[in-house]
Amino acid sequence: MDASHEHPAGLARRNPDVTFRELCNRLAWHGHTREVNDELAVALQALDPRHWHIERDFPIEAQMPRQIERRFPIEVPIPFMLFGPTGIFLLQASRGYWTTRDIVEMCQAADTLVRALIGYPDPVRCGIVMLEETIEHRQHFSNDGAGPCWIVAGELLVHWLYAFRDRGLAEGDTAFVHAWASASRVREPRRLFEPVGGDDACHLEPE
């Protein structure tokens, strides 16, 4: 990782570098990931909202292998969840770097999501979108058999999405998801004190 900005000159310090170095490395990568996914969000604007519903940064439970994560299950934030006429997709963006953990997390999250879609007959497909690349689309599996997760050429993303013929969503299905997934349906009850045995749930407005 580039260290050119590690030591601002002439400013007083209260803590040694080691206090923040590891955390800042993670924050820097987090910020880079957000920027890359923001670019993917721009590309996804090419999809007609009448036919596609897109959710960002939705946490989905993923059962991780022991060699990757000791505490499991965990919730994995999925950068993009797409519901469209050719199927349901989980996506994240990259400028070239991805790991086996990315493959496992995306595939496990896809498995969790499809189990929650009662009666949906097809798999939830997941992919890592390589921005500004025209590589040949390919599938990857982890060493323990998790997969497939697609590696997708960013410039051909829309073409890839429309290449599938899963059940997907009709325009009426998309309208339903738009309406029922709207944050405007949520009504939080005002809590003035902690009730004994009270209802902790928020309320959804009926349509």
C-alpha cells in the first residue's frame, strides 16, 4: 500500500504510528472499495428501473468455512443486489484484485438469499465486475467447492446480465419490490422509556 501520505510534516503527534497504522490500512482499503463500487453504481444506471430493482450494501448471512472465519455465521455486506427480468444477481466491483474469500462470501450470500426467496426456481448468480476490462467472462470456484462466482468484464456487464434466461421478475414484480422495499413504509414507534415485555419491532405500513 502506498505510504507517501503516512507522515504529515510539521504537525504535533500524541500517538505513535503503530497506534493507527493497521486500522488506517483497513480504512484506506474500505475507502478504495467504496470508490470502486460507486463507479459500478454509475454503470448500473444504464439498467431501466422499470425492469430492475437495485439495492446497495445489503448485509446477507454467509456461513463461512472454518479456515477463513472462526466465528460464523457472519453477515456479509453485498455491494449490489439486483432483481431483474433475466434473474437475481449479487455484484461487487474490482479494479483487478480479488481473493478466494471474495468468492466464498459472494457464493454463500447467494445461497442464503435464494433460500429466502420462497418458490424461486433458479440460483442467485454472483459476480465480481472488473471495471474497464474486456476480459472473457469466466467462473471461479473456491478450493472447497464454493461457487460458481463469475468474473465479469465491466464493459460487457449489461450484456452479461441479459445473457441469462432465469425466471427473473416481470415488470409487475419489479413494481411490487420497489413498493414493498421502500423505506417510506417503515414507521418507528417513539420510545420514551424502556417497557417491560414490550414490543421491540418497528412497524411496516401496509400497502
